[in-house]
Amino acid sequence: MERTLKGKTLFITGASRGIGAAIALRAAADGASIVIAAKSAQPNPKLPGTIHTMAAEVEKAGGRALAVQTDVREEESVQAAVAQAVERFGGIDILVNNASAIWLAGTADTPMKRFDLMMSVNLRGTFLCSQAVLPQLLQAANPHILNLAPPPNLAAKWFARHTAYTISKYGMSLCALGMAAEFSGRVAVNALWPRTVIATAAIAMLGGRVAAEQCRTPEIVADAAHAILTRDAKTCSGHFFIDDEVLREEGVTDLDKYAVRPGSPLAPDLFLD
């Protein structure tokens, strides 16, 4: 049986660029409908991509697109985006909680404004979007929630340099853990994390510690997400997936195609031993 997202509607947060955009385009290639729920409605000289440029790319790739300016921190904004999605596409089959804020600094160097942003976007936004989309997912044929979040790892070293960021990302992980158990057999809830640093605008936040040629491209995460989201929701839930492990399970042996510079040593991502 061909595993495809054709005819499915995906609600993807933070889909105007980076990993969210790549997941959207991979689904669009199947003929899926994509709700691009992100904040960037106006061009930003520092960050490429808006919900509108992304909508055009999705349609060019073969999908249907709905660009909805959405702030995942605001309940009314999320509820309005879900309502627009349902009105346009008739329902929602898949939620991808990709929107994320990052600030890699220690306790003394994390302004409370940054702390609040990470908790509001990463943890609260994931919980809010899951709650808002849930009534649609419970009516869908093969419903999935996928959080871009790491396997929970309580080794102190993952907290020492950036306690606030780690707590916020593990918050997304714990949402996957809890909701997978809560909705077992009804909605698949999983997390996905990259083995290596991914070449997106967010690597600028690493302060030059990782060069682009040490990264893989967002397409590896998109292909892994596609593999997960086309699995049976009743049996594929509660997992903390790593992108290259998913692809190996799918029989993909050549991962060089995902490297920014094939043959260069790869920088491992945070939270993985």
C-alpha cells in the first residue's frame, strides 16, 4: 500500500521557514492541504520567508495552502486559525507542533522576557494548539500530532548551559508523552528530533559554534516526519523518534544527500548522548 498524505490536511505551526516549511513542502508533494500557521506575515530582512511566500511554494509543489497569521501564544489567535482551517478544508488530520523559540544562555544571562517567550511558544503553544485541534483530530481517519521535541534526557549537562531552553523543549516532549497515553488508540502523538544540527536560521543562535557545512538540511526531518505521519495512528504512538533512525527503518541507506556538505563531519544536536 502506498503511504501518502494525499487528501490530508496538516496544521503546521512555524511553517513559514526552516523545518516547518520543509515538512509542509514534503506533504504538498503528495497533494496534501497545508495550514501555514505562523507569525511572519511581512518580509523580514534577517529571516527569509512569510506565510504568503510559503503558501505560494506549497501550491507550486502540488498542495493546497491556507496562510493564517497565528501567534501560538494567544488562545484566540489559535482558535481563529483552527476555525479558518476547518472552514477551508473541512477538517484537520494532522498537527505538527514545530514553532519554537530558542535562547541558549545560562540563568544569569536569560532575561525574563526570553524565559517567558520560550515557555509561551514551546510549552504553552504546543499544549494550546494540541487542545484546539483535538476535536478535529478525534474525527479524522488517521490522526497524528507530531512535536518537534527531543527525547527527555535528565542528564545534568543538558541543563547546565541553558536551563530555561531545556525546560521549555522538554515541556514539548512531556506533552507528547502524556497525550500519547491519554489518547492511546485514538490519536497518535509522537516527538521527532534531528540527530545533527539542521541548517536553518536558528543555527545563528548557536553563536558560530556550528558551521553550516557541519549540518544536515531540513529535508531529512521532513522525510522522517512524512514516514511517521503515514504510519497507522493506532499502533504508532508514544515514540521519541530520531530522524535518521526513522529513515533507516524505511530502508533509506544514503544519508549523504541530506548533508549541507557531504563528507564533512556532522555536529550532533542538543540532548542526544
